[in-house]
Amino acid sequence: MTTVMVQIPKTPAPVSPATRSVPTSADVARLAGVSRATVSYVLNNTSAVRISEPTRRRVHEAAKELGYVPHAAARSLRAGHSRMVLMPAPSIPVGPLYSQFISELQWALGRLDYTVVQYGSVGLQGDEAARAWAELRPVAVLVPGTGLGPQGVALLRRSGARAVVTLGPDAVEGAHALLMDHAGVGHSAAGHLYARGRRRIGVVVPEESGLEAFSLPRLAGVRRALHGTDATLTELPLAYEEQAAAKLAVRWRDLGLDAAFAYNDEYAMLLMRALQDEGISIPEDTAVIGADDLLLGRLLRPRLSTVHLELPSGRDLAELVDRAVREPGAATETHTVLGATVVHRDSS
């Protein structure tokens, strides 16, 4: 028997993606035929150095081909601060109007080369939440609602946040403030109903936790508008549920109300449907007005009267953040926003 020896060549083991070297700016520079400084200028959108468009294009193409992504931490070390803007995720239901505002703001900050991070801090509130936010070392923090105090602002500033901006009914020491005048929303709605001849006015107060920061100022605005008049005000606690609205509608005739400010358009739609199911005619028996001026309100029959809210421009707020980051020692700014204008339609 003849034995034949066969040598099998060794096949190199495939390179695991995890062991491949991470591309660097030097790799991008070699492929694009430019210096590392040019790569840095292009990928960091540096405006102080003029770079031709063909060169910019070569750098971006090389970075894409290699899968190179700038290192955020390294860039932060060079700049002396991060480019992260932290926004605590709202712990309450937010409607389409607020979601649209947040989207516009994120787009505007992105155009200014900031990275927007929404932080979910369930169970943390106020200054305790500020400590958790500070651990991420954001360059700016945008805080919706209430709860953050001067100590929380000071903590964020000590941790490196160059700008702290609050969006709520009151200013906080050390922070830039966008004051949201929700009382003006209720005042406008009540003034409209009174001018239409309504004198027994109900005000929906949502039972959902967290909405008090908006609903109570709106209730106070209605109370202020009707003070000294011959009109009466009835508070109407209401959960955002069909069953809860139906129970309220059953009691409606006993309440003797001829109008309702329903907190916002979504609650107004819920209430209108329940009242109509109970045989109560709108606006003949009861006038209804909401707030937010949502498209769905225009599609209802009867069309929903509402209070149009003029939210701050996302672009203007982004420019405020950028200005505060570039000039951290400048005086804090306070701006009153949330203009309220009644839009009269069929329901009132």
C-alpha cells in the first residue's frame, strides 16, 4: 500500500469585527490626501478656516468609506466642554403641539453642531434629578416644567453646564427662563365664553398626575377673568377616559352648565363626544372651547373653538442655548412666551 502525504495549507482565521482596528483621523487623512488638521476642521465644521468644497467632499467620502466617526470625548477635551444638550424626558403625557416644538428644537440645535440627548429620570425630581443629569457632563440642560431649584442649577453649573434653561411658570435663580403663561390661556378662554353670553362655566381639571403645572394656572386664569362678573365657575375633575367623560355627561344637566373650558383640545374632544352621546347639543345647550389649536379640532362637527398657543421658536431657543454656551458669564435672560389667541369656531 502506497501512502501519500498531503500538506494542507493553513487558512488564516477570519478577522473578527471586534478585533479590527478602529479607523482614526490619520487613516481618513491618508485616504483623502490631506492633513489630520484638515480632517478635524472639516468633520468639526470649523468655520475659522477656509477649506474648498472639493476637499471637504473628499474628507467626508473617506470618512464614510472607512466608517470613521469622530470621538465625542476627545473632541470635548479639545474644546474644554462637550456638545451635549440634555433634555429630561417629560414624565407626563405630551401632546402633538409640544412634540412638534421639541422636534424643531432638536433640528435647530443639530444645525449648530450640538447633540441632543433626552434623559429618562423616572422617580427622580428637582435637585435630585439635577445630580443625575450632572453625571453626564452636558454643556447645557433644558428643563421643562417645575421642580428644579437654585441649588440644582448651581450643581449643574459646577459640573460644567454652561447654560441651564427652564421652561415653566416661574424663573429660577441662576438659570435662563422661558416663562410659560398658562394663566393667560385660561383667561382668554373664559373671556371668550363670557363675551358669547355664557354665565355658568365649567372648567375641566385633568386628573392625570403631572398636569397640575399646566391645569392649575389655566384654572386660575379663568377665575381671574370671571372675578367680579355675574358668571359662576365649576371645577370639573376629569380623567382622560371615555368612561369618565360619560359619567360626567350623565350629570351635566344637573350641573346646569352652559359652557366649558376643557383644558385643551384633546379633553375638549373627549367631553364633546360624551355630551353629544347624552343628547346635549353643542353649542346650543353648552358651548365648548379647548386649547392648542390641533388639526383634529377643525375636523370635528361642530368645529372646535380653541385657544391658539404661540410656543417659542425652536430656532430662537437653540440660539439662546448657543449664546449662553459661548458666553457662560453673561447675565441670565428671561423671556415671556406662550402667547394665547382665541380661535372662534362652531362649538362656542
